[in-house]
Amino acid sequence: MIAKNMEQWHKIVCERDLYICQKCNKDFDFPCYFLEDGRNAYLTGHHTKTKAAFPELRLETDIGTCLCKRCHDLVH
């Protein structure tokens, strides 16, 4: 699936992975984790193929995985 923008990309990737960090397996599908605009305060989508190396794939959700912010920082 191709998202319309990066905000939608993050949302689709995290929804697909059921708001579970794919590295530490922590479940973030709890109302207090969500901000007023619907984004999750602790999760982000991560590109398994870097945007720098594969800019044409940056909106392709198949190359995304849901990570908590801690695990995302560790990956980078």
C-alpha cells in the first residue's frame, strides 16, 4: 500500500502492527498513549529500507515496521 503522506504512512504502519513494537513487543494500544490528534505518543513507523537510499519507496507501507520511540532510537 502506498500512503498519501508521511503522517498517514506512520498511522498505517502502526495500525497494521496492532500498535505493538516489533522489536520489544510492548503493546501501546491504550487510550492514554494517544495524543489529541490521534497520533500515538510512544510509537513511530520505521523504514526498513532507508529513505535516503530508497526515496522512491518512502511512502510504501510494506517497508515499514512499528517501533516504540526507545527501540527506534536504538536502531538509529
